Amino acid sequence: MRARKSDKGSALILAVVITVIVAGMSGSYLTLSISKKNAAFSEVEREKAFYAAEAAIAQAKYELTSNRDYDTPGLGAVTLNTLANTQVSVTVDTTGLTGNLKRLTAIASFGPTNKRTDRSIEEVVDKPVITTSAFGMAAVISRDPVDFGGTNNVDGRDWDINGTTVVANGTDGVVSGGTISVGGSAGIGGNGQVPPASGAAPGTLDPSHDWAADGYDNDHDGTVDQPGEQFPTDPDQALGLPNGTLKQAAQATGTYFTSQVAYTAALTLNGGNMPGGKIVYLDFAPSPPLEIGTTMNNQPSILVVHNAASNAIAKNVHGQFKGLMMADKVEHVNAGTKILGMVQAWGQFGNLFGNGTSDILFSSAVLANLPSVSPSNTFIRRSFREVVR
């Protein structure tokens, strides 16, 4: 049967309609595909920008930890433009923050100039610190016997942070794990009693001290007065710090010394004075006389005279010092010397005071203001957020 012309026309119209529909669907699909491709590309760009910002933050923390500025815009401030189509910058500020807290803000741009993708992240970092505290049981504490001589004063009364006024009765003059001998014109005071012209005021000496029955956790193992408790074995343990903490703290501030030449040069650069508010660590046996400062340091410091062999001797100590002095051994404190705070030693003292008038004055205010230390110099994350731009 021959098809009618009207049927042929209908078929043609239907074919055209179907073609149009298919073409429209194809166009829509193509548009959708392009849109998804662009979205995916944009997301990849955003991720690249984010990772670039994180890399810059990591670089900033490395600079802070190593205390070294590698790219010159400032310690912790970073500029990275070495990656293709990438620009990253990190700024540092401490607005509204305390202690070692620092705010690092990274802004990263990725992509060609006319199609930049920006991401910004903010991280607050911190270098944890431990507050140091010394047992204020005496002006002088020794693990071994002590022998005093010369015209010297050891005063356990509590002096103010400037060493000008007695503010409380204080504590013992001397505590020792062995005998305590007082000869010559040495005078020992404490517990509210003025050092006499010679000898020790009653109740100011504590010889053969029982470290296991004094109310202190001397070895910082978490238990007070356990049977057999002994005097701490080294300066770190004496302050309840992880092994090596004092050395690391001194290294971080440039006050760690392994030779007499380096130590002497540092004092000279500081006007002949001990750096204030620092851990000063002498990891060698100093040559006498041990100079500790021409005038008193303004902020209390911790002076450590200790080496791996535990034979670093602070001998013929001369000058003025405010803080806690910790030494493997002390022999002679020379005329004109004044130490405000406390002296602690491991080896036997020689003649602690043997060369003229000098003073060791106990001060709880000094011990309460010793510099804090960090168990490591690493800056760690405290908070993190993305900044909407």
C-alpha cells in the first residue's frame, strides 16, 4: 500500500522533534559535564591552595622551633613563591595571647593570575613550659659535708627580691646530708636570727639531713618521703624536670657554654653581668675564679655548673648573682661576693667562704621568680581554623 503524504509529513516532523530533543539533551549534558569539570578543577585548585598554606605554616613552626629565620621576612614569617602559579605568605602576631602563644596566619593563592583560588588558615601554636620551683629549705643545701671558713655570712632569713630588706623569718641557713663545720669568722643565721659575728645561731643548721623524712619529694618521683629517698642526683631532677631540660633551655637562649672562653665572652658582651631571667649552663669545669657578674642581674636566673662527669667545680666564686646556683661542687666564695636566692651543690664544699666578707642570702621571692623552662623547643598546635575570605 502506498503511504499517504500526510503520514510522510508526520514522520518527518516527529524525526525533527526527536532530533531537537536529543540535541537539547546532549547540549544540557555537555553543559553539565563542563560545569562538573570546572567545579572539580576548582576544588582541586582549592585543595592545592590549602596544602600550600599548610606547608607554609609548617615552615613557620620550624623557624620558631629552630629560632632561625630562613627567608628573611622575620622569625616565623614566611613567603613562598617558588611553586608554579602559587603565592603563599605567613604572618605572626601575639595580639591577645600570653606566654609562648603565637598566631600564624597563612594566605595561599593558586592558579593563573586571572583565575586565582585563595585559601587562608590560622593556627595558634605554643611552646609548652614548666614552671621551675626549688625547695626553699635553706640558703645553702649540700648533699655532702660542708666546711665554712673566712669572714662570711650565710643568712636563711627571707630577703626581698632586691636583697635590701628581711621580710620574714625564713628558713635554715644550711642543710647538709653530712656534717656542717663553721670556723673562722663565718656566721650562719636563719629562722629569724641574724648571723652572728662567728659561728651559727641556734637552730640554723641541719646536718645529716634525712631526705626521706623532710616533707619534700626531693627526687620528684611523685611520692613524698618514701623509704630510702635520697638527695636529687642532678640539677634537672632537683627541679623536677625531665633529663636534659635545663641544657635544652640554655641552648635555646644562647646561654649554654662548653668552654671558659665562650662563657667569659658572653659575660663581656652583657656588660660583665649574668644574663637575667635565663638558664645559664656551664657544661665544663670552669677555671678559677668563677666570675658571676659585676653587678646583680635584674631578673632571677638559674646558674648551672655541671658536666657529664659531675666534677664541674665552681671555685673562687666572685661577683654578684640573683637566682639559684647549682653546682657539682663549690670551693671558696671570694670577698665581695653576694648571692641572693639559694646555692645547691652535690660534691663536698671546700672552704665555702674562705677569702673575705661575702654573703649568701636566702630569698623565697627570688626562687618564686626563676625562669620557666620548656621540656623541648618544639612549637605545637593549640588551635586551628580556616579563615573565610
